[in-house]
Amino acid sequence: MQISPRAGSGSVSKKSFRAGWVITALVVLFMLFDGIVHIMMIPAVVESFKQMGYPLGVIVPISIIELLAVVLYAMPRTSVLGAIILTGYLGGAVDSNVRAGLPLFSFVLAPVYVGILLWLGLYLRSARMRAIVPVDDDR
């Protein structure tokens, strides 16, 4: 990985690279916690799935997909694929929260906030993402 102060050219400065990994670590830890808690089938999770109208048999398969996507996201070579899969997962969470009639800013948009951090972390740490989505700061 090339580390250079010229962030607009597709390379990544040391500060951006570190900040990206800190944000990525926070997202990964949160998503791992979420997936593991679901797999453990703790009563609060089971109750929330019932309230949302999901059959209990989908908790573990959905959580396994989430955890696999988190692993893909954490590994540099597959991080974009993991981010795409997690974005879909988070979109489903938004839909579930909307259907459940939960409050907008605290519940419905919470997965959106995680998604923003997910992509921000990837953008800050990845020269490939900066090349795909250049931000022109020369204006």
C-alpha cells in the first residue's frame, strides 16, 4: 500500500489511513457484537425478532451472513465486497425499523449512521476507494 500525503491523487496519508482503520475497527466491533448477540439468541433479541414479525428460524442464518460480511469488510482485499453486503444488511435493518414504527432519528436511521461510518472508514483507509470516488479538494 502506498502511503502519501497527496490524498486527492488516490493515495492515502498516514493520518487518513489511521483514522480509517479506527473507524473501521469501531464498525467491525459493533457489527461483531450485533451478530454474536443474535446467534446467542438472548431473550431481548428473540423478543425483538418476534415483534418485528420475523420467524425465529432466520435469526442464526442472517447473523452468519452478517458476520461473514464483517470479516470480508475487515480484510483489505475483500473490503469493498464486505461493505456492499453490509450496506444491504443495514438497508434491511432500516426497513425493519420503519415497518415496526420505531422513532426516526434514534432507531430507523441508526443503521444509516453505521453505513456512513462503514464507507467513511473504507474511504479513509483505501487508496482504491479514493481512486474510484475522488474528492477534488482543488476547487
